[in-house]
Amino acid sequence: MVKILCLGAHSDDIEIGCGGTILKLIRDHHGDVAVRWVVFSSSAERQSEAAGSAAAFLKDAKQTELTFGKFEDSYFPYQGSDIKKYMHKLSREFAPDMIFTHYGKDLHQDHRLLSELTWNAFRDHWILEYEIPKYDGDLGAPNVFVPLDESICQSKINFLLTHFKSQQARAWFKEDAFRSIQRLRGIECNSESGYAEAFYCRKIVVGK
């Protein structure tokens, strides 16, 4: 069984950043996957949306656990001590084969801190940092690509638009935005389907 830890500062971050890759991993491993899905901050409405979304993304996984933190949105740097303790508690409870977290150079302060503390708590794990498109314009040059077929791309987009109704007034929360970044990363890795998700990996250990 492949054990995966997904970390997101906000309710839709995991889905936007690595939702397609999660769907692909579950499919390719015939559901023999255990996923711990952790959202660090959310309002009551956003928590309900995230719970429905996680259930959709993980419906074919063998084992799942969804956890919500109670940290205040946009103030993570001022809650760093408590978030660090929470992260270290996670590291004692779950031993993942791979971890998905935020990009370390993300310009959103909550995302950036979560990435830093992921590396602090998990020292010898395979960590992939995902990207979130936003107004800040902080997309970079990722070095790990996961080609995705059309059906997975569409499922990811459908789940996002179906479950996160509170975000649909935002100019960037649109199908064309989600599809365009998958298309761009697909071009960069020469994906046969034309689509991919991309990640940043700081360190790879081959053998022990």
C-alpha cells in the first residue's frame, strides 16, 4: 500500500495543486492507497466544501483520513509555534511514502510557512511541492512532472467546480484557468495527452 500525506493551508489548495496526481496514483495503484488529507484552516462553509471534495477525490482509495486544523487564515506566520507542534504530531502519527505540500517560494505567507514546516518535521521523506496560480504571479520552473490524461484533468476540474461553490465568484476560479496551467505543464514535459501537473522537489535520496 502506498501511503500519501496531503497538506494544504486552505480548503481547496490540495485539489488545485495536486488533485490530478492523487487521482492518477489511486487509479494506477488500483485503489491500494492510504491517504491522510490535512487542511490547516477553514471556515464552517469551507470545511463542508472541502469534506465533500476530499470524498470525491478519494472515493476509490482503500484508506483515507481527513483532518481539519483550526488555524487562522492569512495569519500562519504568527501562529508558527502551534503549527509546528501540529506538524510534528502528524509526523509521529503517520509515516508516508510521499508528501504533497506547498511550494517553498510561494508568495502567500500561509503556503510558504507550511512548506517550511513540512521540511522541518519530515526529514527523510519524498516531498513534492505543488503550485497554486494566484494574483501574485509566483509560478516558477518546476522540475517534476506528472502527465495526466484528459479524463483525469476533467475529473479534477469538475470536482473543484462542483464542491467549492463559495469560490466561484473569484475571477481565477474557472475551468479555463485550471485547464491552462495543466496544458502549460503538459507542453513542458511533452506529455502525450498534452496535460500534466508539476512539482518542485528539493531533494531525492536514492537508496539508504
